[in-house]
Amino acid sequence: MPDERTSLMEAFLKQGQSLLIAAGIAVGAVALGVAISALIMTILTSFARRSPSPFLQSLSRHVRLPLRLIFPIVTVSAVLPFLKMQPEVLQMFRHVLTVFLIGSVALLAAKLVYVTEEFILAHYYLDPGDNLEARKIYTQVQFFRKAAVIIIGVIAVALILMSFGRVRQVGTTILTSAGIIGIVIGLAAQRSISMFLGSLQLALTQPLRIDDVVIVDGEWGRVEEITLTYVVVRIWDLRRLVVPITYFIERPFQNWTRVSADLLGTVFLYVDYCVPVSAVREELHRILKESKWWDGKVWNLQVTNATERCVELRALMSASDASTAWDLRCHVRERLLEFIQARYPEALPRFRAEIRESSAEPGGGLRAPEAASPGMR
């Protein structure tokens, strides 16, 4: 009996010693992986600080977390065969590490997509007025970044499922039976698929881009964000108009910056027939030359209509972009109104009438007012 107890005690101590050794080796492997990732990040950060390259700076900022996960997992997986553990427990640990490794690699791939996006967009700026090329690149790059992240996530989930024996068929089906899954998803979510295809069409044909000036449902604003399912338009008063992506495929809308950012602005004045048009035209030119919003390309003033009461003057002017054109139009409208009020007040719109004294009326009464013909005083 004492011999049996001694044997059990020795077996227990031996098993405990093995577990302690295994745990020590595992902890050491984790520490080694953390040290390797820290060394790589230190080298990468040092290069990023010395170099003005946006690629290195973005890389050092995004890959920090994935590297901290990948290297400890790799080092633990490397020492796992040397651990004296039961095959079932060893297999379980190996499977857990595989799942974490797949997730970490997928995270690293997604982060590299973000790095690529930032590297490409670093060469383009949305600040200048005429930024057509930059808006094209921003729209396409953001779409493909979102699509790539989704694809990476789907592949990672499929690989994780394939690592489980009982659901391996599900993971294999996700990767190899895309046609069947596409039919099922298409029947269940036709609206979502149409939105995704619409976003792909927008990214390729580009009737709409990031920072485009558009009019949607009577609202003037700029395109702030284009997602896979909707577009966010920032209205001039800072409201956000969220529009389904299919709206821009199925319905007409105004895009003021489709080809270029510069615009022609108009100001309409309604004045009396006695207005000196040439004087107003000279004043318009003087106002535009003194204005900081006019780009110096186009200007004109024409009589575009004449009614029985007034004439219509149209002042035409050009500006570098939509916001500048709006400020220029308001400025010109105000200054021309001040000019006519100060120099030619009689040229403001008026309604004329005549009061005639008629001796033919009994008692010498007055006749009712009669409207005069246009242009008569």
C-alpha cells in the first residue's frame, strides 16, 4: 500500500513537473515573440522618424498590433511539439493557435490595405479648387479599400471554419461554391446586392466623386462619403443628407464639378427702362476687378428680357469653384444694388399711373388712374 501511494505521488509530481516545464517553455516562447515584435517595431519606427516617407510612417502606425499578436503565436507554435503533453491537449492548443494565427494574419492584411490607401492618397489633396484628379482617386481608392477588407474578412472566416473538422464543409463551401451562395444571397438580399453593384459602378464610371458639389432633392452640398450602400452629402448649413447609392444610378441629379470645379455665376437685376445699361456694365467690370473671388476669365452684362414694367439685366461672372461663385454672386448683387440706388435711383422698378383732370365729367371730377405705357414717365 505505501508503495502504491509513493508511485502515485511520484507520478503526480512528475506530471506537475512536466506541466511546469511546458508552461515555462510556453511563457518563454511568448516573451521571445514579444521581444522580436518589439525589436521590429523599434527598427521600423526609427526608420519612419528619419524618413519623410508617408509609407513608412503609416506602416509603423498600423502594423503594431498585428505584429504583437503574430510573433508570439508563431514562437509558441514552434515550441509546441517539444512540450510533453497528451496528444489530445496538444491538438487542442495547436488548433487554438491556428485560429488566432489566421485572425492575426487577416488583421495584418487589412491593416496593409489601409497603409496602401494612405500611401496613395498622400499624393493627392482635396484642398485646391480644381481637384478633379484627386476626387477621382479618393473615390476609387476608398471603394476598393472597403471591398478588400470585406473580402479579407470573408476569407478569414472561411479558413477558421475549415480548421474545425465538423464544419470544414461549410468553410470549403464558402470558398469553392460561390455560385450557389451567390444565388442564395441574391434571392435573400437583392436590394443589398444592387447597392453593392451600384457602388462598384460609381467607383468605375464616376458620375459622382468625393468632394463633388451636387444638388440632390433640391439640396446643395458636397459629397462627404461614399460607402458600399449609401452616400453622405454635407449640406451648406452642415446638415448631412444620407442618400441610398442606387439613387445616383436610377435618378437624375446635378453635379456642378463633374468635369471641372470652375463655374459661371449669374446675377439678375430688374430695373426701369431708363437705366443706363452701359454704366451698369462698366460698374460690374470694376466690381469684378476689385473682387478677390473673380478668377478673371469670364464676365458680361446683357439685357435678357423686357416686360411691360421693367427690364431684366443678367450679370455673368466666373469663379474657381462653387463656394467662391456663391460668394461672388452675393457680392456683385449687393454692390450693383448700391450703385443703382446711389447713382440712378430713378432706374429702380416702378409702377406708373396718370391722373387726368377731365372737364367733360359733371362737376369737374377726376378720372380714375390709368396705367401708362412702358417707359413713359
